[in-house]
Amino acid sequence: MKRRNRRAIMTLLRPPSSGRQRPQRVSAPEDNPALQAIWHAVCAIPRGQVSTYGAVARAAGLPGRARQTGFALRVAPAALNLPWHRVVGAGGHIVFPKSSRAHIEQARRLRAEGVLVQDGRVSAAALTELDER
């Protein structure tokens, strides 16, 4: 099916709008129980240890939602003072690009806690599994 035809079909399948669109109420992140569960799981990571995005999601009772962990850390209010630097990608990799400020800051904070960071990867001894909810 050609791209133009697909677009026409999708337009026909959309429900008709009543003209003016109502703005949808977007709830604050603080009101979302899934995000709160992730924030609690991140706070449970002990100093000098790290956990993966997937392990945090499982500990929050949200298996398979590693990306939601990243989103939760991004939208977390600064007042929470979350230890975001203790969350790394699968295999212990820092997920930020090597030359970015976030990568440098995360590596600095982890080293300050005694975690060995080499070539953007933490030592396997520092990885911890969190208890599931």
C-alpha cells in the first residue's frame, strides 16, 4: 500500500472532531503512582552500589518498563534529590554519550561514592539487584 493511500485511510478512521479541541488535563508527575514507585526504588539503591533501569522497573513492580524508569528520572522534581547517578544501562554502561555533561557528572558522582568506572562502564561488583515489590 502506498504511503499516500495509508495516510488517507488513517484520516478516515479517525473519529470526527467537534471543531474546537478541549485541552486535556495532564496530571503532574507527583500524582502518578508508577513514577512514585520508581522513585522509591531508586532511593533504595545503597550508596556505592548501582542498579540497571530494568532492575529498578522490576523493583517498582513494573517489569519490562526500563524506559519508564528513564522517563521517571527525567521528570522527577529536583526537590526529591534522587540519586539518579546510581542507575545505569544494561551491563553497567552509563547511557549518556561519552562527551556529554551528564556522562561526566554521573561518572564523577559514582567515583565519589567509591564505584569503579572505566570506559563508561561500572564494575560488575557494584551492580546490585533490588527486591521486587
